[in-house]
Amino acid sequence: METLSLAPFQGITDVVYRNAFKKHFRGIDKFYTPFFTGIQKDNSKSLRGEEISPEFNDVNTVVPQILSNKADEIIRFANQCKSMGYGEFNLNMGCPFPRVANKTRGCGLMADPERTIPMLTEVCEHVDGIRFSIKCRLGYYNDEEIYAFIEVFNSLNVSEIIIHPRIGKQMYNGEASLEKFIKLIPLINKPLVYNGDVFDVEKYKTVRKSVENISLGRGLLTNPFLAEEIKGIDNQKNKKTRLHGFVVDLYVERLRHAGGSPKIIGSMKELWKYMMNIFDDPQNVWRKVKKVNHIDEYETAVETVFNEQNLIL
């Protein structure tokens, strides 16, 4: 069955964002959490908060993700997720940031198959009762690195593989290569999910010719209506009002979680870096939001944006 998922973004798509999104928009079938780390023991402290608690997350649509290069940590994470009722967990083999990759984590795992393949094998030998999915890139240093993993992907009990067809060293520069993704389709016998540069319905339709399941990232952060547009859900009424409601609800809930601390303005700015592009004068929007440092300044800037700017959707 075709699925649209939301890719994880550290510092943006946390539980507050996910729940606010579900309140205001439709069309996303699966939400991946930003990665968890430091799962050093059973009932680890990092797994006792709202970010993963079933009280605040729909275990049927949320997939917790781990960033690790240790089989025992991944197994511990999987078992804890299973005990909470989750049906799937995901291993991050795609994070391209050097501070992660240089420690042989995230996309750095792809540059070291001699270490990574035994780790994946051990995980699959000790995890059952919960689906195990992987997110990766084509490689870290070059786009041939993924080919060293095809045999193990095919032989292990992996439920799906999300591929972002760039290399880690590219970060998000250049274009994601749909062509290189397509070459992998007949070689991998697991369900594949495409992720990368799907910013509009036309690009979705192009990708959809080759693969059924697609993970939306920056495209959905930029345009929260994108999944509705892709699925043909009627959303032409009150778009500006709906977006305003989402932005306010997200901000208010973040503020509540932070005990009123203005530190949440940073995470709101991170989102506005994407979202400004659906307004008719994005640079003007960004100038207003970028300069704020206090809560009252942020609130005034947002109201000014929605009063003065129009959406280009």
C-alpha cells in the first residue's frame, strides 16, 4: 500500500511538531522521530520522555529512530520500543553531518562495511516482534558504497530501506539522483522508500513512476499542505488561516514545554527558514523573523507576516 512519510529533522520534527501537524494537516501516513542516542541501559532516561511515550505518540504511525554504531545499543532500543507498543524502529545510516559521520555513525557507517555489516547481522539475530527499517544514503564518500550492503540488505530481516540518493559529503548540495535510486530497485529485494527533493506534486509524480513509497522532508517543512496536494485532498479553503493556526499552536505548545523560555524561538526560526518560501516575499519574511530574540518580538513578527504577506500556493 502506498505510504507518504515525514522524514526526521533534528530540532524541528519533534513530538510537538508532529502532533501540531496532525491537528492541522492530513496526508502523512508515517512519522519518523529525530534520532535517539545514548541508550546505555534498559529503561534508559532518554526513552522516558514525551518524545517517545505512547501517551503522546501514536505507536501505529510513529517510528522511533536510533543513531548508533553498536549492536547492543540498537537491540536495547528495539526491545524498549517493542515494549512500548511500537511496530517498527529505524536505524539512521544517513545523517551526513561530519560530527556524526566522523564517529562512524549515521552516514559514516556506509564507509565502513567491515564494521557495519556484522553489526546489522547481530541486530537482526537478536531482534524479533518489531520491524527493523534502515535509512541511508548512496554512501558517505562516494555513491558506490551502498553496493557493499546490497547482499546483507537482501539476506537480513529488514522491513524497508529508505534511500536518500545523495552521498554524505554532499550534505544537501546538488540534486538527489533519482536515476541512481532507480538503478538500485532491481538489486534490492526489500521495499524501498525514496527520499530527497520532493518539493511539489510534479516531482512526486515523476518519482512515483518508479517507487510506491515516498518520504517527504524539506518539501513538507516548506509547504505543510504538500501531502494533501499529493493525495488530492481538497485544501483550497482558508489555507492562510490554517497555516496561521498551525504556527501559533506549534509555538504555544513549544513555549509550554519550555516553561516559557525564549530558547524555543531558535527552533521556530529553523522551521521558518523553510516555510518562508511559500510566502510572496520570502526574504522580507525571513528578515522579520531572523532578527527577533524575545517572545514578544517573535509574536509581533509572526502576526506582521500573516497580515502583510500572501501565500503563493
